[in-house]
Amino acid sequence: MSHPEIFVNGRFLTQRITGVQAFAHSVCDEMIRAGIPFKLLIPRQTLLHQAPSGIETISVGKLTGHLWEQIHLPAFIRDKKNTVLLNLCNSAPMQLTNQVVTLHDLAFFHHPEWFSMKFRLWYNYMIPRSVQSAKSILTVSETSAKAISEAYGVTQQKIYTTCNKVSSELLESEIDSGIGHQIQGRRFFLMVGSNDPRKNFTVAEKFIASFREDAVLVIAGGSHQSFSKNSHSHSERIIRLGYVNSGQLKWLYQNALALINASVYEGFGIPNLEAMSQGCPVICSDIPVFREVCSEAAFYFNENDPLSLQNQAELIDDHPTLVSSKKMIGNTIFTSYQNRDRTSVILKALSR
């Protein structure tokens, strides 16, 4: 029997790049380099990003967004024999059996209060149905795999764990120091993330208010309409840059005292790995997935306790030998993740 023809849900090409979209782009690039043939199915609408060079794209249907994904996309697949659909960004058609669904985390399930009413109602309706009908599920950490199995009663044999990687865009970007004037030469800690409540900016905002006066907190990241509104502190010691490009983010990582990742929930934690790639120390909340990804490379703190964060920040400031040791471990972890062969895992999921 011939191998099924692989189609990839290309809706991510119509979306602004955040973590899950970056994952989709990088997986497609990896499949191309591995010589795995596939075709991208896209809506008939303006694409924000170009499809990978040399990959055939097929425009399907007339609708856009979730309606396109639930109506036109599965209709196209069902009309084809010996095919499989690979979805890389959480959402996927419901009730389609010859597909693989990638589920990055279950924040919408465990913390519905973080999301808009519209978003959480839709995801809590759509995700269980797509997960149950799919032939297999991809996720990015063992922590997420366990959570998916427990939440939806899915056997571990149906779940395939791969990983995130640092984007080539960040690694290959020229350093852009154009935002440096906003920091005015001050020593700074860095946080990276959108207005997602899971990022737990509050604990870092409280920490910086009582930390050494020559340091500030710099927050890089845009906003997203999927999340419920949350308030932020306003202080001269907190600098909000909004969205930054890859070259600017690279400069921030290379010049920060440390990355602070105070998340209370994650499926992986890409900023931690990005920081490691740039030699930036990582101070992160002591949650299971960060222990899985960062091991001994990070400084851990209680995500509910600003004083716990302060204690780790003081270690960064006062113990350069310890910082250097953790940077070396971090570089080894980063290299290990970058060298992982995700395509072999994806092929196993597709051929299950």
C-alpha cells in the first residue's frame, strides 16, 4: 500500500506569528529539508506570510478563519483517497479521522478565566472533538502529553511528543540596537510575552519595585484579542516596548541581566530556550514543564512570591561563576533541542 499523501493545514499563513505559528513554519521547513513531500491547503484570502519555497499551495473554498477550517478544509480531505491532514496550530477540523492534531497546551481548559468568552467556548467545544476523532496527536512536551491524556482520556500511544526550537529568524537576524535608547543604558531584566495572563507579569512588577534602584524591568510583546483584559502597573521602572522584531529581541536577550519567565502555566516555554541560545541567564517559575525543558540551566522561583524572585535575581547579580555555569548548561540544552529530529516523530504520528 502506498504512503498517504500529506496535506498541511496552511491557515497559519494568514495569522501573525506567535509561538504556535512559529512552530508551524519551522516544522514545514524541517519537512522540506528532510525531503518529505507535502502540500499546503490555504483559504482564498490574503496571506500574511509566503509559503515555503518550492511547496505547492492549494486554495480551498470561499470562507475564511474557523469556518474555512471546519467546512472547506475537511470537505477537501474527505474527497481525496489515501490522504492525511497535518494540523500544527491547535485548531483543526472536528470529526475528521484521517488527520493529526497538534495541541501545544491546555491553558483554555485549565484556566478558562484567562480567555475571552468567545475563545474559551469555541476551544472547549472544538478541541475535544478534534482530539477524539484524530488518528494521533502531537504535542511539544511530556508535561503537555500527560495533561492531554488526563483531560480527554486519550491513550499515551496516541500522543507523540516532539519539541519547540528557537526560530532561524532569531538565530540568523542581524542585531538591531534601535530600541536601546528607550532603556537609556540602564541595567535591565527582560520579560517576553503578550498580554496573556499566564505570563504573570504582576509578580515581576512587584519584584522590580523593591529591587536595586539601578535596575528596570523591560517587557517585550504585543497584545492579543483572545485574552481577557488584565491590568498592569505603571512605573518608571517598568518599560513596555510592545512588539519587537527578531533583531531587537536578539539585542534584548544579549544585553539583559536575565530573562524572567514568571508563567504559571506553559506547554513548553520558548523564551527560556531563546534566552539560552543568546547566553542570557534564565530566571523562571518552578513549574513542571520548565523543570522538564530547562533542567539545571535555570534559576527557579515560586511564581507567587516576589521575594523568591528577588532572591534569584540577587544570585544573578552577585554570583557570576554560578551564572556562567548555568549559561554553559543552557547552551548544551539549546543545542540538544535544535538538533532533535522532529520529522521522524511527525511521520510516526501521520502513519499511525
